[in-house]
Amino acid sequence: MLSFVLCDDNKAILERLSKMLESLFMKHHFDAEVSFSSTNAESTLQYVKNNIVNALFLDIDLKSQISGLDIAKQIRKINKQIYIIFTSAHLEYILMAYQYKTFDFIPKPVTLERLEETVLRIMDDLNTEDKKHEFIYLNNRNTIINEDSINFIKKNGMKLVFYTDNRTYETYSSFAKIAGELPKNFVRCHKSYIANVNKITDINTNENLVFFDNTTNTKCYIGPKYKNKLMEVFKDGNITNNLE
């Protein structure tokens, strides 16, 4: 499921934007949700740093010491792939906004029609990118892993461990940094695990374990916070593996 995050200092605007996005997801049957929204700049920044986020809608003037531009600048240091969309009534910020690889700039007040254009462009771009995804590059591009061979990724301190069909790979990185390279079939199932749902063969909901189709009988864990979202993936029919 794609994750959309919103930040605006005006709570009423934030709630309206969230409702409009949810209505568009339903209208077009997009597998997406507003996973986090906040009037606080710092909490938004921390959420994006610690979670997989696909699109971020940012007000520029957040009435705090941190502006939307500041958030974008910090995020771009760790994630080049997230879609950043600015919403602002101050059109003089347009040129400044685009220096952070901005996907779009929507003038306020945001209309449903204008928002729909942006969401459709994001989805079209993601579908195009999905076709390009084949490999993940680690250790300053010295190691190349075929995405289809990855069963799950484990966070181990400052490192990420990639469990593939044949062996494991380690690299100094974080979930936030690797998120932009992962296609949407990789789902967070635990605070320390991301699973490739296309490789899952069985789920034990009593013991909160996920099993994969390989000869090493590797498994990863399901955290209470992520259990419902993981199960929704299978209920929606987005996986073809045998889960009986």
C-alpha cells in the first residue's frame, strides 16, 4: 500500500486535504492511504525519516522555525525518490520549491480537480518506475541484488541485512534510505523487517511469523503495529502465492 503524508499548520485544511485524497484513492481504486498527517513540522520530519513514505504534501509556511522547504531539504539528503508536493498560497515560493526535486506545486486553496491531476501523475509515474525496477545497489553500487531474489530485509543496528534465496548481504543504511529503491511489493511487517510479499508462502498469525519460498526455511516477524496492514495486502488479492 502506498503511503501519503501531509503537513499543514492549519488543521482544517489538513483534514480537508486528507478527505480529498482518500476520496480519490477510492474513486480510482488506488492501493494507497494517508498514513500520517500533522500540523507539526518536526513530527512530520521524524515520521518520514523512520517510515516508508511514497508522497509528501507540504505547506511551506508552517508558522514554526522549520518551514516546508526546510523539511524538503533534509529529506532530500536521505531520500531522492519520495514525491514532494508543495501546497501554498504564496506563489513567490515556486522557484525555491523546485530546487528540492519537487514533483508539483499546488496553489491554495487546493481544489479536488487540481489534486486529482497530481495524484494521477504520481500513480502513472510509479507504474512506469515499477517496470524499471530490477536491481538494488548496495555499498556505493559495488553490490547488485536482484529484487526478485530478496525475501525480506532486516534492520540490525546501523545496518540492513538483505535475506535472499541463496545468501545474505549487509550494508550500512536505514529503511528510510532504501525506501526509494523498493517497489511496492515490499511491505513493512515489523519495526525491524520489510517483507517481499511476492515471496511469502505462509503466515502464522498465532506466532506472528512470515515464511518464504526457499530452501533455507528463513522467516521474519510481524509486529502488532503492522499486522493489520500486512493482512490487508492479502485480503485485497495483491498476492498470488499459496497462503492457505
